[in-house]
Amino acid sequence: MDNNTERTVVGKKQILRFTKANELKRIRIATDADVDYVRAIVSVAKAHNVPVETEDTMEQIAHRYGIDVPCGAVGFLK
């Protein structure tokens, strides 16, 4: 399902904004992300019926999606 041609957004603020605007099809959260960070994203995702996947570490997500710093989550645009 991973596809580097998919358009993504990263970081909590962007993910929450795009989720609330109904523009995300799914979210991937790192297994080592901060608990409060995860809770905030999962709460909004659940309220907007956006599926959440938990896998990879912050470093792996950053590497996979071409981000220069470790990243706790990535959202996939519709």
C-alpha cells in the first residue's frame, strides 16, 4: 500500500487540520511516538472516521517519506 507518489502531510498540526477538513484517507503513526501526541491524533481521526495504522518507528517513517527529521505521524491525502 505504500506508494511514494501518494501525497502526504506530516506533523500533528497538519494532520489534525487536514483530518478536520475531511481531506485525509488514512494516517500512519509511529510505534515510538509520544503517547499524548498519539492520543490527540487518534481522537480526531476517530471522530472523522479516518483509519489509523500504527507501524514503523519515527526514523523509519521519516526515511520512507523523505522527511529530514524523525516524524511521529504521516497523513495520506485523498
